Amino acid sequence: MDPDTPCTNSSHFKPGRECSNAYDGNIEPGRGKEWVSLTANGEWIKIIFRTYVQLIQLELWHRCNVLSQARNLKLEFSNASATSVNRTCDGSNNYRKCTGQARAIIVDWPKITATRLCQPESVWFL
């Protein structure tokens, strides 16, 4: 994805943890390149494409720490469709991937909201 693609978010933890980090292609641990919310449940991130795109699959990567993982996510799209993703909090030492949106849609933005966290801390997306 183009690194200049704009985004908005409900909050971010501190400088260097802005929403643009969530789609920079860097999923290496310990690099400090992720979006981190300021609080917990209800936090969201919205990526705004410069044109309409065909979105086939949306992959979300979490940190391995169970304190930073979302259990329930709501995915909303500019075409007024929405879906929920429910996942298990396993606290493994691997970065966690969950996938949403199984059919192709034409949209100019997706919005991801963490509706329930594994532990009440912050949301982290790589």
C-alpha cells in the first residue's frame, strides 16, 4: 500500500504510534512500527484510499502479547457493509493474524473497531 495513504483513528498512544504505521508493511517485532491506541474498547482505525479499490481480503496482525490483542472486531466499509471478526485470545508468542472480508467488494475505505479486548489495555495493529 502507498505509504502516503491517509488514515484517521480514534486515538494513538504517543508520537511514533500513529495509524499510518498499521499499513506500512513492517511486521517485524520490536521495531516500534505499529498503531497503538490510547485506551481500550471502542478504539478504531480507518484507512482512506485515494480511489475506489477492490478489497478481497483484509489481514489484521496483532502483537503477541495478549494484553494488546482484540478479541472482537467490527469491520465497516464505505459501501455500507459490515462484518464482525471474533477470535481466540491465546497469548502465544507469535504475531497473530486474523482475516476478515471473504468476498470482493469495491470501497474507498475500511474502518476497524476493537469492540472487545482480551485484556483492558490498548489495541496494537502492525
